[in-house]
Amino acid sequence: MNDSPGWAPPGPSPSDEPDQHTRHGRPKGTADGQAPALPDQPGPDRPAVDDSVTDGPEWGAKWAERQPPAGHWTAHPGNAPAPPPTPPTGPAGPASYGNWGHGWTQPPPAARPGVIPLRPLSVGEILDGAVSTVRAHWRPVLCVSLVVALVAQGVTTAATGLWFRDANGLDALGNNPDQTLRETLGDLGQAMKSSAVPLAAGILGTLVTTALLTVVIGRAVLGRPVSLGEAWRDARPRLLQLCGLLLLMPALVALTLTAGLAPGLLLIATGAEDEGAALAMLGGLAAAVAALWLWIRYSLAAPALMLEKRGIGAAMRRSAKLVRGAWWRVLGIQLLALLIAVVISAVIEVPTSLVGMAVGGDNAMDWLSGESATVSWTFLVVIGIGGVIGSTITLPIAAGITALIYVDQRIRREALDVELASAAGIPGQEK
């Protein structure tokens, strides 16, 4: 009858032990074939009941030996039995229920010492927590993201200016109708190289920012202030493991893509171009799916490495354990974070790109549209400034979302909210 832990109806609770007045299914003190005495009939072991002081039914019922706890009992309409008092609740106690017949009352709200409530989070709460962290701790957050954005965008601008400033664009793939498959693959590879540099810089920048800002977010969840110096002191002992993780994650994705493309490329090298191209396309598609699966599976390794003080392998195993069973949810939240970052970057970088086109002229417009052109260093520096501004804003949001996904998964799997409430000093949760 009762499925709610920590709650029991009023009156004596059922027991699996036989009643103290019965034995083997018969009233105690009776022989075989003898009718048992009625409850209101006095016997040698039962005193007579004074009906003059009894307000109960005519068979002389008495109060049960176990009574409900004392409390405020209110009258109920229709002469119905009064409901029991509401059981006491606490931060870790059962949910509070309303009076019988009046519906269930909502449980008390979860404690919120910092940027998130200490309970399983919704997608909106994860996004709000990431933005709230940037607003509440903007000095250390923006300083870290600005340094990372300057390095990442500097590498991208330098590589583009040195190797891809006058490279052929995607229009080379369609300008020559008699182009062989080998030449087409060469042009496609050249175009992919020019896109790989900013993509790799963005991935590494996101990983670094996530790892370094996880310390800030860990304090923000508890509602504690943190300075840039404190964040650096907490993160500095883990920098060597972080560098290893930064090298291992992209290498794992690259090896997966190479393994998928290698059979088709080998066939093309031997002269079977048509069969090799088809196999390369199928293998590349399968490798891309596998690489995405691996990336999401180990996407929580950076927060685990920084907060749990684990090694690289242990952090990746922790990430795989936390993501298991929630892969699609983590993927959806990460895609939403990517969409937000793209929108914010577009709002910031479009004006700087217009300025760059005004400086670079027609060549800049052709270069941005993917056509063959040579652009000046001035144009690359202008759009690089826009990239730095956009990355400074979007990197901490993406890092905060990843770190809060890690916190949410630990709350769902390991009841981390209880430990966080105790660490935050919430009454009733101190250890």
C-alpha cells in the first residue's frame, strides 16, 4: 500500500510475526474444538471493559498499543477521519506530501548555493549555468579565454598567411571538366588542409579552455569566488596531463579517419580509381561517424582530469563511464552549444569581415567565397581580430556547458549533489 520511503500511515504497522494472543492461527489459550472468547467478553487473562467510559463501538474497542506521533490534527469535512500530520522533511529527507484528499504538494526546491540548483539539470539550466558563470566570474573567465583565443587565432592567421594565402579554392574542383579523379582528390585535399588549421586550433582551444575553466566552474557551483591566481594555482599541477590529453584526443580522431580512408586510397594508388573512390567515400563516412562517437564518449575527460586529479587514461575511462547510456543527450547538448557559438561568432565576425573586404578589395571577397585569390596580411589580421573577439566570448560558454554536463552526469549517476551541498555548508548536509 505504501511505496514512498520514509512515510507510513497512522496506526499500528503490519508485522510478519504472529499476534501475541494467537498461536498457529488460533487464539491463545483455546483448545481444539473450543470456540474462542469474543473480544468484549472478560476472561482470566482479559479484564472487563467499562462501557461507561468507552466512546467506541459496542464491542468495546480500545486504543491500539502503537499510536501515531503527536501533531496538529485538523477537522475534516464530512466527519471523515482527520489526516495525519505531515512527516518532517529535510534537505535529504523524503518529499513533503499534503493532507489526504487535498492532492500532493510540491517538494521543497533544491538548494542553489551557486550558478546551478543541486539536482539533476535540464538543458536550459545547463545553458543558464554556463552564462551565469561568465557573468559572475568574468575576470578570470575572460582572461583565460582571451589568452587561449589569441594563441589559437594567431596560429590560424600565421598558417593561413604562410601556406594558404594564395592557394586554389574550391572552384578548382569544377573548372576543369576533364580533371582526373587523382587531380580532383588533390584539389579537395588542398581545400581541406586550409580548413583543417582553424578547425584544429578551435578544437585545441576548446579543450584548453574547458580544462582551465573547470576549476572556476567548480567554485561557481558552490557559490564561492575565485581569482585568476587561484584558478592558475589549482590548474598548474595538471598541465602536463592536460597537454597529453590535448595530443591524444585529436590523434585518436585522426587515426580513426585515416583508418576509414586508407583502403580506398590504396585502391586509387594501384590504379582502380572508381572502386577506390567509392570505397574511400564509404570508409570516410563510417570513420566520421566513429570519430564523432569517440569524441562525445571522451568529451568529459578534461573536467574529470582537472576536478578528480586523475591521469589521462583514468580521466578518459571516467568520461566513458559518465557518458554511457546518455550519449545522445550529451551529443544534443554539445550540438546546441556549437550552434550558439556559431551564431555568436557570426554576429561578431560578420562586421569585421566587411571591414576586411573593404580593406582587401575584390580579392578578399573572392577569397571568402572560396575562389582562387591572393589576400593581403592586412585583411588576415582584420578578420583575425574578429575571430579573437568571437572566441573570447564563445570559448567560455562552450567550456562551461561541457563542465556542467560533467557535473549533471555525476549528480544523476553518483548523487554528487549531496556532496556539493555538504561542501557548500547547507544546513542538514554537513558531514
